[in-house]
Amino acid sequence: MRAWLTAAGIYNLLWGAVTVLFPAWLFLLTGLEEPRYPFLWQCVGMIVGVYGVGYLAAATDPLRHWPIVLVGLLGKIFGPIGYLDGVLRGDVPVAFGVTLPTNDILWWIPFTMILLAARREACGSASAAASSTSSPQASSAGRAAAWLVPLLLAYSLSTSLAAVERHASNRIDHGRCIRR
């Protein structure tokens, strides 16, 4: 768990730094038009870098700092959903998805495993509540993760299906041509 969060922290710090210092790099790599307002893309790089700091902090005690992992997982799920929605609406070029495997998808399983471990620790600590080896923070973390993870997955699925449905309804909108 710690190794994954450390790797995520370093990756995000590097990706964020490159994006802040060279905001056009991804656009040049994908053959897309450079951003009209590069400072907005630099802000994205800053946000990604800040996530890196959070992941490094969470790496010190992943089960205790599960909320940081949850926030990271949310971003790594909602980012691709937003990308898919933008592609389906014709607002985002497909080439822009080149970063999805390394920025988002790669981290889904390890982050989910950390949240599930926090849940297991909380559920297991209920039977060991009398012992002093279980911290109250870990117990509440696991209980929260126990209902947040399924809720997050259900919401992600419903959002994805809504985007597909919205795209399908746009294509048959009274027989009119829809821009792509």
C-alpha cells in the first residue's frame, strides 16, 4: 500500500511539475492545438502536483489517511467519466485520452484495495474493540469506507450510463444533424 501511494505521489509531482513548467507538452505530444490560455492548464498541473503531496502524506499510514486515497480515487474515476462525456459530446478530441491509462486507470485497483483494507481493518477491529491495538480513527475510517466504496462505484456507473444515454438522445434528436 505504501509503495503504491509513494509511486502515485512521485508520479503526480512529476506530471504536475512538467505541466506547470511546459503547459503545451501534452498538446504537442497528441498533435492538438496548444491551449489558448496556458495558465489554466498550468493550474491543472498544480492541482495534480498537490494530489502528489497528499499521496506521499497518505503513504505514511494508508489506512489512517484513507480519505486522501478516497479523494484521489474519486478524481481518477470522475476524470475519465468527464473525458468520455466530452468525447461523446464532441467537445474533447479522442487523442486527449492518451494520459488516462497512467494518470487514472492504473491507480483504480491499488486505491480501491487500500480503501477495502481500511474497511477490513474497521470490521475486524469491531471484534477486537476491547484490545488497545485498534485505533478509533482506523475503525471509523473503515466504517466510512464500507459504505463509500459501493456508493462511489454505483454513482460512477450511473454517471457513465447517463452520459451514454445523453449522447444517444442527441443523435436521434428529431432527426436533426448533431455536430460531432
